[in-house]
Amino acid sequence: MKLTRREMLRGLVAATAAAPFATFPNLLLAQDKPPVPDLAVINGLDPAANVRAAVAALGGIGRFVTKGDRVTIKPNMGFGNPPEKATTTDPRVVRALAELALQAGAKRVMVIDNPCHKADIALEICGVKAAMKGLDDVFVATITAESFYREVKIPKAKSLTSAKVAIDVMDTDCLINVPVAKSHGSAIVSFGMKNWMGAVYNRTPWHVLHNLHQAIADMATFIRPRLTVLDATRALTTNGPGGPGEIASLNTIVAGVDPVAVDSFGVTLSKWDGDAYTPLKIPYIANAVAHGLGRSDVEALRIHRQTV
């Protein structure tokens, strides 16, 4: 069959136009792929499913854990209360993160805290250790002995210039912070950055020798997690950190790479001890912003919201 000159030209133009996409078939898909959000805010009745959805929205566990990594998970296991009292991180949240880390090929997962209450009682009653049953290469421990810590200088600190910090927090390939959302009599709220008080040997100087809000921000300049997952499954909205107080069933997980952004969004989830706050009204968040550690302007962040 003979083609006219016009038909040949028409075919050449069509082939040329299609060539870039034939050569690079994923070009349009890559251009259309939405950016990774700053925060993932997931609601649902299953805390484990909420965690998995949050991590997936942030790019998947492979963004944070690679094969052979030593992973340290730092929940709040500080009080000898059952999880229903909302003073400690929900065990289902911690287990979901441990499972994800193992699925990504983690060599081992350490789950650690330095409790306020008697360590063995806190560890038993908070439920985290029992929740890890059946997971090989996951080790849950309370780190109360001084040998678990190493004295370090905090170069960027304005007040807390040195501290004994948990070795497993510093010498790890991937650090995941998993606080519970609750009020606090001295810090107003206790979220991610406040959770590092359970990663130091002696927290008393934070209260006695330093301004607590500045000490929290100072430590946040030194301990930099790859991922922060705020457990607001149940939030202790009054009389924190130890309760008993009012508990709000928020059924929410807030996750992100920026610890300031996670804490800032946490402020907006509820009133705390009866008062509503904006993020910068929490002094330790304002101090962290002044340190350049992250963003508090939650209204300007890219937030993935999902109900599962």
C-alpha cells in the first residue's frame, strides 16, 4: 500500500511526539507523583493499622530502616499504669513499629525507657514488653543503671550543655521516637521532644538547675530521631504526666520526620488542662523553633489526613 506524502508526514509527527514517553515510560508518572507529606495524621479504631498507614504515607518503612540496621524505639514506659490510663505509649503502637522495622530487615530492635516509677513494675504494667511476644530480635528493657549511659557535650545548647544519654539512643542506625500525647504540670504538654527525658540518666537537673523548657529544646538539638510517631490513641488531657486525669479517645496517630512539626500538631489535638494553646505558646516548642530544629506553622505544612 502506497502512502501519500501528507500521510507520511502525519505519521512522522505522531511518532516524534510519542518518542519521549516511549523512551521514558515513567516520566508522566514521576511528574504527577505527589510530594511526601510533612505529616501523616491518621484516624481509626485500630492503632496498629493507624501506624502502618502513617508510615506508608510518609514513604514507607524503607525510608527509615534498611536491611541490617540496629533500630532503637523510644516509647514512654515511664509509669506503672495500664495503657488505658493514657500515661504510657499504647503497646499496639510500639508493636506495629517493631514489626515494620523487622519487615524492613532490621538486625535487631531495642525498645527502651528510663521510667519514673519503679522500673520492673512500670515495665510489667504498661504492657509494652508483653506486646512484643513472638517477635524475634526485639528486646524490651528499662535502662536504669548508669552503665547504660555515656556523658556527652551538647554543643548547641543554651543551658543544658551536657548530660548522660542512653547509649542505645546514640549508637543506633535508626532512632524512632514514640511518645504518648498528654498534659504536663511543668511543660504544659508532653509529646516527642519531652520524651527524651526518659533517655537520660538523671532528669532532676532539668527541673532544678535549668529552665525545663530550654532543657527540652537543648536536648532536642542533640537527639535527632529519623521518625517521630505521636500516639494520641488515648490522650491524657488533664493532670499529666502521671494522672489520673481526663482521657480523650482521639484514636489518632501523628507521624513525621520533623519533631517540632509533630509536637506542634499535637498541641492542636485538644485542650490541655482546660486551656487551648497554639504551638508557639508552648515554650519548649518556641525554643526548639529558635534553635532551628523544625516548623511550628502547622497550617502551612503538607498534611496527609486519612481515616482507616
